[in-house]
Amino acid sequence: MRRVSAYIAYMMLKRQDRHYIWAPYNFQLGSLDSFMIQPKNGVVTVFDSLDYDQSTYKEFILILQNLGNFSAYQHYITNGGIHNPKRPKEMVVRPRLCSSRLHEQQILNIGSDLCRFILREVVNLIGTYYHQEHELAQEDKYVSLCEWENQEYRQG
């Protein structure tokens, strides 16, 4: 758990130019919970598609707020992360914001952001999370996916 917390702190520091960071969580039986982490404001908003009990995502909140002596948010602040000095050293949690409260365009924007992230950072040859050993990199049938920006490989 400490490694997860350190990774989240690292990502908050690396992406501190962003207003928010999306973190998907709890892929269970047709439910997708996600968190909108706003390190600059010290706020994390829970988007829970099936309105589960808060104990379902308690573990993730503990990682952000306090895991023993280590908190991802505290690590972010200590290492120079941009934050509101009036906020406490612990993130404010806005629980149970159900997806039904989102407008259609907001949902489309979230899907668009996730697709863009996957295409640019995961399957793109120069993406941060691209792995040369994965089958996407090994098999020729995936070349058009990995190099989707290259006009030569676009289908249409």
C-alpha cells in the first residue's frame, strides 16, 4: 500500500500543472468508481456509479489521506507540490457524487479524456506507459493502433 501511495504522490507532483487527476478504481460487476483528485485545492471527489457505501473506497481515501505515517497528499505538499496554504494537511473528501448528477457532455468529456490518455500514454510508441514486451508492440496487427497519429497506418 505504501508503494501505491508513493506512486500517487509522484503522479500528483508530476502532473501538478493539471487542475485535476482522474483515478479509476473498483472495477466490479458493472460499476466503475473513479476519483477526481485536485491536489492544488486539497480535494478529492468520489464518482460512484452505483452509490456504494463509503467503505467500498475507504482504502483509496486512506492512501490519499493517511497511511500510518505516510500520506500521498502530505508527501505531495512536502516535496513542493502546488497547494492552497489555507487547506489542512489532509485532503477534503466529497463522497458519493453519483454519476447521474453529471451532464451528458461532462460524461462524454470524461470518456474522451480516458481515450486520449490510453492512445497517447499507453499504446503510443513514445507514451509514458508503453511497454515494448507487450503484445501490442510485438504483433503487426496492432501497428495502426500504436502509431495512430501516423497517416500511413490510418484506416478509412
